[in-house]
Amino acid sequence: MNRYTIPSPALSEPGDKAINRIQDLRLVRVEKLRDEGIGSTRAWEITFKVPSLQQAGLGSAEEAAIKANQIRAGMQIALLPVNNNARVERALEGLKDVQRPQWKGNMATDTLVQGQLPGRDNAFIPPQMLSPAQILAHTVDLTRPTKELMSLVMAESNENWGSYATLPVEEFVNLEGIRGRLSLSDLQKWQPPLENRKYTPSRVDLKKGEISLMVSDTPCSVQHPDGRTLHCHGSMMGYLSDVIDQFTPSQQPVIHGFLDVRKHKLPYHKDEAPKILIGTGVGIAPHLAYLRECAAEGKNPNVPLMIVGVRRESEQLRDNELRGYLPRGTLQYAYSRPALGEGQYVDTALKANAKTVWQALQAGGSLYLCGREDMRKGVDATLLDIARTEGGKSLEDAKTWLKEVVYNKDNPKEHLLEESMSFHDRFYEDKHKKRMAKLNPENGKTT
Ligand SMILES: Cc1cc2nc3c(=O)[nH]c(=O)nc-3n(C[C@H](O)[C@H](O)[C@H](O)COP(=O)(O)OP(=O)(O)OC[C@H]3O[C@@H](n4cnc5c(N)ncnc54)[C@H](O)[C@@H]3O)c2cc1C
Ligand SMILES: NC(=O)c1ccc[n+]([C@@H]2O[C@H](COP(=O)([O-])OP(=O)(O)OC[C@H]3O[C@@H](n4cnc5c(N)ncnc54)[C@H](OP(=O)(O)O)[C@@H]3O)[C@@H](O)[C@H]2O)c1
């Protein structure tokens, strides 16, 4: 099997290169935490062997990072996605300048080697040595067509292609009227590059050299113009679920990724003050890593309250284990779609525990948030409320407290809210806009 390595763009950034290097993460365990149910998604905890984590043979960079607490619960790692065979083959069918793929390998487990790909710095492998299938599998984000890609074909037609904007790219290029009009280089130019995905591990085990992650299927479906309902998911979920399905204890697929020590996402170790832990869905992962770490080190975590937001009771993850770690603290669930009664989000549960929250914050404690970006708004509003009811503050004073104490604008390192949030649309709403603005600095639009 040919093996190539695709370095992440992050590698070209200055910093701790030894530890940021791309490495083989070997799957050693896959545990299914939740099966698909009505309105529920599957969830897994998957464990990788990470070579540079093993104590023996640590380089100085690794040792320094461990000493600096960067490789502990709350750290982040990055995985490099690959578009799977089905997506790549379907996309190639619709392009004007490429044959059906010749490659009979498996994109999910055959990864690319020793060098960089077109579009990245210092390309060691001449692009002509890579097949179109390899290029598509490893470099192009196929989530959905950018408006720039759509405008290439829209310009010549009166049809309103905008309504196809949510189709996966491989379906878009095969639409009647578009098939055979876009090229591989169009895709490479106008789609975002396939970038690494961040994860906050649910276990960091330095002794075994293992890291675990919690992931769930992200539900998403779109209607194809021909009437089919397409169940799409992000590139990483497609890739991870492919790899998970191939896992057997004797065959341990490898994923490429790196320990991203440039930013420790949730600094649980900054002090011993009380911690309120809040997470939605698999966003409990880093909190669980922290509680597991405390248990392994024989420490009692100072966690008076943990709030977990899930859709219904059957979506609880690692419930017994969590309860075991919190004998003195409260574990509270917020069910957004319960079988009976009204749904609530984590902020309602936060409000119901206003006294505990206020006491913890007054004692120098912090809130640790992990999960969806949009949960922060609800948490902020609830904190304002708590400052008024428990702290007796006026609305104006509560706002000032939120800004100056909770977020501490003067000293952001000493704020009360530690967060690791995921934007729903990481490329299309944010990075892609910036990339396009760079291509055309005048107005951020393409011509
Ligand atoms: C610091 C940090 C830590 C994180 N830790 C974790 C973690 O521990 N566990 C975890 O699961 N995640 C974590 N995430 C999120 C993770 O990095 C990925 O963003 C997440 O796994 C989704 O990646 P993806 O490739 O599956 O989706 P993306 O490709 O990023 O897609 C984004 C969204 O678009 C939707 N989508 C895909 N195709 C289409 C389409 N054609 N039309 C419309 N919508 C579409 C997908 O359903 C998805 O919701 C973390 C993020 C950050 C920033
Ligand atoms: N940044 C990180 O470190 C990190 C770590 C792990 C996971 N994640 C991310 O976290 C998410 C977890 O996915 P998941 O499927 O397990 O769960 P999820 O989609 O986050 O859903 C969990 C619960 O959150 C609720 N929710 C939706 N909007 C909310 C809001 N504005 N405020 C509060 N709660 C809200 C959902 O309710 P409804 O669906 O009923 O509206 C559901 O009950 C993914 O996006 C994942 O990528 C991030």
C-alpha cells in the first residue's frame, strides 16, 4: 500500500514543531455509546495509541509540553480528514477533465505520504504524480458548493442554482446542466481546503500513550432535485464513521493527526477553586477527561455542579461513570426533547442552581463550557439573571460584572468563563470568507 503524509497547514506555523508533527494515531478501541434512535444520533468513544504520548523515548519538546500542562485534560488535538471513496468517485463522475478514478484503494485507510500536496507549501510530490482521486480525497472540502463555485456555472444560465446551495459538492457537480462543466482545478480553487478538525479528548492517558475522543453523527439531510433525500454529514464524521466501521481488534486503522499544543482549550489545572462544568452532547468529553484524570491521580475534584444538555434521557453518555466522580457534586441534565413535558437547555438548569453557581463564583470559581457555540448566549443571559437575583445587582451592574469580571476584558487570562465551542459552520461562514477576501482584497468578492 502506498503511504503518504499530508502535513497540516498548522505545521507551517511557528511553534513547537516536534510535538505538532503529524503522526499515525492507531485505533485501539471503539465503544459505541449510543445507537441511532428516533431523532437520536449514534455516538462513540474511540481510543487511539499516540506514539509521542508514550513516556519512553519522549523528545524534549514533548517533555516540556507535559510539564507545561499542555498535554492534560482540556488539551486539543487535530485530525486530518479524508473524503471517502463514495464521495470522491461521485464527484469525479461530474467533472469535465478527469476519468473515473483508477485507484482501487480505500481512501479512509490509505493515507498519503512523505510530502505535501498541491496548494500547500513545499510540495515534495509533483502534483502530476497524484491521481485526481487522491487530490480530491485529501485536499478539497466537499461539504457544499461555495457561491463562487456556483457562480462559475450560474453566469451562463438563467436558472436559479442558489436553491442547490446545500447539496454536497459531489451531487452539485452531477446536476443536469452542470455535469461536465466544472473542472478539478475549479474545485481546488473555489472550494475550501480540507482542513484539520479539532477535538478535546475525553481521556488523556500518558502512561498508556492513549487518547480517547467522543464523537456523534451530526444530523443533516437535504433534498436532491430528483426527489432523493440525501443524508449528509461533515467530512470528518463521514471519515471517522467509515474508519470506525472498519475497526476490528486485529485490524487497527490509522488516522493522521497531531497534538495541538499551541492552545490548551480548557485550563482545568489553573487553580483549585470550584468548577461548574457545562456541556452539550459529546461536549462532556473534556470534562470527563478532567474527572478521569482526578480519579487516576487520587484527587477529589472541586466540582459542585455539572450540567449536561442532551435531547432525551436515552442520550445520556457515561452517566454512571460521571456520578461516580461527583459524589458530593450535583449532576443535572437538561433534556431538550423529553418524552413528557417541556424541553429545556442547559441555561434553564443553570438558573435552577443559581445559589450554587453564585457561591462558586464568589469563591473564585469558574464555569467551563464545551459544545455548541450558540449555548454561550443562553449561559450569558442566565449569568446576568443570577447576578441580579443572587448578587442583588441592578441590570446595569450585572452587565458590567459580566463584562469586567466574567469576561475580564482587561486581563482575559483571569476570567471566569473557560470555553471550548464549535461553530456550526466553521469554513463557510468564517474561514472561507476570509480566504475569498484575500483573493480579492478590494471587496472580498470573486470576479
Ligand atoms: C476546540 C474544539 C474541540 C472539539 N472537540 C470535539 C470533540 O471532542 N468531539 C466532537 O465530536 N467534535 C469536536 N469538535 C468539533 C469538530 O472539530 C468538528 O467540527 C466536528 O466533528 C464536525 O466536523 P465534520 O467534519 O463532521 O463537519 P464539517 O465538515 O465541519 O461540517 C460542519 C457541519 O455542516 C453540516 N453539513 C455537512 N454537509 C452539509 C451539506 N451538504 N449541507 C448542509 N450542511 C452540511 C454537517 O452536518 C456539520 O454539522 C471540536 C471543535 C473545536 C473547535
Ligand atoms: N468544542 C469542543 O471542544 C467540542 C467538544 C465536543 C463536542 N463538540 C461539538 O458539540 C456538539 C455535540 O453534538 P451532539 O450531537 O453530541 O449534541 P448537540 O447537537 O450539541 O446536542 C446536545 C444538546 O444541546 C442542545 N442545544 C441545541 N442548541 C442549544 C443552545 N443554543 N443552547 C443550549 N443547548 C442547545 C440540543 O437541543 P436540540 O437539538 O433539541 O435543539 C441537545 O439537547 C457538536 O457540534 C460537536 O462538534 C465540541
